[in-house]
Amino acid sequence: MKNRAVEMSSGVYTYKHHCEGGFDIHEIYIKRSKFRVLFSYVGEIFLFANVLHALLLKESLCINSFWSISFAFAVAKCLKYKPVKKESLLIMPTFGVQLEQHFWSGRVHRQFVPVGKLLKPVLNEHVTPITCYWSLVLLLHSEDKLVRVFKKVYPPVKIMVPIWKALDAFTNYGGMGNSVALQPNPLLINVEQGCTAT
């Protein structure tokens, strides 16, 4: 069977799906924003300047300097740039699922979930007074917690639907055989039927 790479973009996120060595690979790339990096540095400089100002004052530290440093820390934390380059999901038939976070620094965090622990993937909608976002989580056998597939990014739902369908097909097959059984969706680009082990 011919395997074709699928790609779609939405905002700062780019979704790529391809098969390699029998593994079904779903990747979400995050575009690096120069303004975000600049604001991150501005926040760190603001914090450093506030702390330095409080320490260089000849007077003793008082409540006002404590609040000033706390406020500067909060501003720096809000402006902090999350250096995630991409997050990946590798579906490995008969083995399980591997979740990966790749950072711009070259560091990689990996988490493996064996096929025996997977129960079902769930697409959650989170509504707050300010915004609404979606997350893809895995329900696990005999555990009280959910495992988020994408830990640092919040891609739009149209990017997560094909990933959810692939995980759902994988759990329905019991981790065997074709891991992707996608139906064409009018909201998405045409996604070709799955990956096969070669």
C-alpha cells in the first residue's frame, strides 16, 4: 500500500502525518514567534532590573520591595516563552503509544504507554471565562489520572480529530494491525487510509 504524507496548518500549528517502518507518526510543529521570544527577554530583564533595584537601595528591604519583586516575577512568568519545537505521537502496533516533546534546545521528553494500559482516547473541551480550547487525553486501565497527549501545546480541534481517530482505531483493534482507519471529513483535508507494517 502506498503511504503518503499528510500535512495541514492552522495558525501557529502545522500537523504532519506519515508512516515509517510500520509506525504511525503524528507530529504537531509550533512556529517560533519572534515577538514572543522578544517579550520573554523583556520579562526577564524586567525581573532582573526590579530585583537589582531592590537590592541596591541603601534602605532595608521593606514590604514595597517584596511586592515589587513578586509582581516582576509574575510578569516574567506570564511572558516566559515555551520553547517547544514539536510534539509527536508514535503509534506502534502491538507495543503501544509513545508521546514526545521536542524543544528548541534539542532536549526531548518521551513517555511510553503500553498497549495493555490503553483504554480509550478522549477529546476534551475546556471552557474558561476567557477562552475555549481542546485537549486530547488517554484513559488508562486501573489508573485515576488522564494522560494528555500534547502537554505543552493546545492545537485546534481540526488538527486533533485525525489523531483522535487514529488512536481510537488503534484501541479498537486492541493494538493490532492497521492503526489508522480514517473517514474523509469535510472539515479536514483528505486523509488516506492508514499505515501498514512493511
